[in-house]
Amino acid sequence: MAVRVLSVASEAAPLVKTGGLADVAGALPAALAAEGIAVTTLLPGYPAVRAALKRPRVLGQWDALLGSPARLLEGRLGDHQLLVLDAPDLFAREGGPYADAAGRDWADNWRRFAAFARAAADIACAKTAAGRFDLVHAHDWQAGLVPAYLAFLHARAVPSVMTIHNMAFQGYFPAEIFGALGLPDAAWALDGVESYGGVGFLKAGMQLADAITTVSPTYAREIRSVEFGMGLEGVVLARAGRVHGILNGIDTAQWNPARDPHLAARYTAARLAARARNKRALEQEFALEPDDGPLFIVISRLTWQKGMDLLPGALGQLVALGGRLALLGSGDAEIEAALRAAAARHPGRIAVRIGYDEPLAHRMQGGGDAILVPSRFEPCGLTQLYGLAYGCVPVVARTGGLADTVIDANPAALTAGVATGVQMNAVSPEAIALAIDRTIELYARPDVWRRIQRNGMKADFSWNASGAAYAALYRALLAERA
């Protein structure tokens, strides 16, 4: 009989997406199905999610879920089972999943996602018609209280896994909210939900889950340090034997240049010449001067974490060396303004598109020569994996999942024929400029460049290995309980 897992996530592609968490939550169930794991995903009832349900079946209800009425609805997400917490007071509002249309966090986010976590714990323990689950997999701070509710209200009836997609987002709220969470007084403790005098949603999950995972092996090591632990490195060290780094995969059905409907020309590693049509189309779409020099791309949130505040300082060097840049992203207003100013200084050489457009992201990966990812920290990263799959050579910082997935084109790797990209040892304007310089030198050697592209395209970053690793972890936790 298949192991039944309840995956609890605040977003999942294609229904709702703000970042990589959605891609993981959307793709992992199919990978786990091949391992005999039956995943059901629980999502909040945002308007877009609610609208996607066709004739949903009601599996349960709460008269007052942290003060709000709610129903549990059943549907489908592609080929796998979907549960939706339909709580209009909490989730039926315009704007994003976590913030209003002006970008301000919803003031009641603590209540919204505490209710979501409480419902998840009830569902896992067969308090609804969804049946009983063998294990709960909670993702990020929005599901961080699931292990707490399981521990304090359900006597740890089922084991739980807490996955950290980004330690920078912890769900930290003032102590005053504790009384409204419906947890016993015993939960207000260092080994409970208390964190630095407040309530820490992610910290609670890390403290009380049966296992903690991060989305790359290197990030699992990095978060033991003050630099990357973001104040929770003590929890990581105390539970080191329960921390696992499992690299994310990508959905190879959605991200495959041989079948991608968004591209002007489809291609494979054996037919790289066809990429030229995509490059010409991308130049036209961004109003860039067409030439044979390297076309760099950036697809990113424009934030400090992503190193985007430093990118404008390296763009003069990029243009001086004959490169061009097409950028897609949004984020910090000052960074957006600095990048727009750089584009104004270098018309036809730098072009900036503020926002996010999934089909355009596909076209950029298919037409760009190299993708810049100068993150200060990166738990896993997906854009470099898409770049590898599309022959768009990643130029990355040596951190987290970037270090785990990109092999630097140093002399030894080039001689061995294994290089897949370019790494930078630091994140500064000078380091970014040096990495750009190295990339342009490699691009000027067509045979070497094609080898680097093909190496990346041959690498397997599907969910197969990651799915097997999660399945093994689940079964180990269930064996402990048995």
C-alpha cells in the first residue's frame, strides 16, 4: 500500500506562485508517485485556487478555525490530489498570497497561516473525510506551526518533515499573538514556539518536526553558521542529526527545449545551432542590437539576497567587453531604478523588463547565452537549473545550491571536460565583473563554449533523484515510529 503524505504549502504551481516553493510543491508529487508515495497537497483557498476547482466536494468544516469559519474542499492539481482550505475571511482577498496590491504584508498573516497549519494538523489526523495520512510534509514558515499543532494537540500522532526553502523568511510575530493560537501554555517555551521573545513559525517547525530538510546539501551546512543561519543556527546545530540537504529538481516536462512551445525554435544538445533563432527573437523582443557577441540574461527578484544591488556596478564592464543584457524581474524600488538608469545609459545593449512573465522566462533561457545569478545566498536556486537544461550557461556565486549544481570552468574542469558554468568566489561588483570577463573569454572559444553548454544539458536535474531521497526519508521516519 502506498504511503499517504499530506504536503502543506502556501503556494503551488501552476495555481499560485511567488517563487521556487511553488515549483517544488507543484512538481514533487509526481516524482514521489514513482516511489510509491501518494501525495495530497493542501493549499489555502486564495481566489485563483478556489476558481480552479471544478465542482469540489466538501470533506469537512470548522465553525471557528482561529475565529473564522472554514471548509475543506477536494479537487485536483494536474494529475494529483488537492485539498483546499476554503476560509473566505482569511484568503478570499485581492492582492498576493502574503501582501496586498500595494505590496504591504497582510497584518493578519499570523492568523491566516496559523489557521492553515491548525487545519493541516487536524486533516492529517483523520479529523475530516480526507482520511488519515501517514506523514505530513510542511513547507516554509507559512506551514511552520503544523509540527507544533501535531505535537501539542495531537500527541505527535503522525511524523512530520519541515522543509526550509529560504531561512531568511521565518514568520516571526510578537508574543501577544500566542494566546490566540489555541496552543497550551506548554508550547510557550524554547523547545516550542517561542523565539527571541516572540512567536517563530519556522523556528517552531524546525524545533518540533521529526526531520528538517533544506533544498541543497551545501545550504544544509551553511545554515549552521551565523552568516547563513539568520538567528536560528542554534536550532540547526542542536538538531544537526535531523537535518538533511536534498537538492531540488526541475519539472522536465515544463522545462525542455526540445518541446517548449514558447520558443521560436526548439533544439537539443545535438542541435545547438537552432538556438540562434531564439537569440535573434530575444534581441528583437528586448530591442537589443543584434550581433554575435554574448547575450547575458537575468531572471530574478531584484533584491539584496540575489546580489542585484551590485549588478549595476558591473554593467559598464559587461558592455565594454561586447556583451549585452536582457533582464526580467521586480523587487526593490532603488534597484529597479538603478537598472533602468543603466539601460538608459546603454540603449540597445542593456534592456530591463520589470515584472514577471513565465513564457518570457522560457524564451530568455532559450535565447540567452549566459544567465547571471550573483546571489549572496541561495538555498537551491532554479534559474541556474533551467539555464543548464537550456544551454544558457550559468554564471553563479559559489554558495548553496549554486555551488552544488554548477561546475566551474576552471582549467582542471575544462581539461576533464566536465565544466558546466562559471563560479565567482565573492559577491561584489569586482567579482561579478571578473566572472563576466571569464565568461566572455570562454564564449570567444566556440568549441569550448559548446562543450560547456552540452555538459549542462546532459546533466540530470529532474526530480527522480530528489524524489527517491524524500521517499527514503519518509520511510525512515515511519520505521522509527513502528
